[in-house]
Amino acid sequence: MNTLFLIVEIAGERIALPSHEVESVVRVENIVIVPGVSPVIAGLFALRSRVLTLIDTQFLVTEESRLVHKGDFCIVTEIDGHPYGLIVDNVEDVVTVKQGNLMHIGFANKKWRAISNGMITHDEKLLLLLNLRSLVKIDILVAA
């Protein structure tokens, strides 16, 4: 059995996202900064009559905020009925991966471990498989 993944780049790493969890890929337009929230929240963004909470994915793994600019890539997803935009450095491609190329292994970097479900093999390279739900932990986003 084959599965589709969207390949993106976050903090200099190539990452796989399960395509069935990705609603769309857009470019950020006007961002509204929200004072007093966790630095993981880059701001709010209006898209097709919805307000998305923008998640600074780089901050989750490096603890360094990323300045979000107009035109940056945003992965739109919905988790528990709430729309989110995940800021990524680059969007590469949608790829098909065979079930046998999915691995559940440990990670040396505890930040990546906290948001990953394992790894996939694509083009003879290992890619982290991101767990989108882990990016929007309730305790972090309460202020949003």
C-alpha cells in the first residue's frame, strides 16, 4: 500500500507531512501579531473567511523565533475543528511512499522527537514524519 506525503523544509530539515492532513498550501498575506501569546504563535492570518492561528514550526524545534514575511509558505490544516497555518521554510513536492518505507524509531534530538511519528525513506534518504497534532498542544495555545 502506498501513502502520499507532502515534503517541506523546517529549520533546514526536510520533513514529510501526511497529505491527508494537509488542506492546502498557501502563501501568507497580512499577518496580525497577537501580543502576549507564546512565541510558538507567529500571529493570525485570514484565509477564505477563516482566521488561522499561525504556528512558528521553527520555534518548536530550535526555540528561535522565525520572522514571518508576506509570501512565506503556510500549510493549512484543521485539528480538532480549529484551522491552523504551519509556517514552513519551503515546500518541495508531494511524493508516494510505500508502506514498507515507514519506520517508527527514536530520535537523538528531543525537540524533533516530541513532534515526530517516525521516519520515511524517499529517494534513499530518511525524512522525519511530522505529527501535525503535536504542533498544536492545548497548553501552548491556550492564549490564542
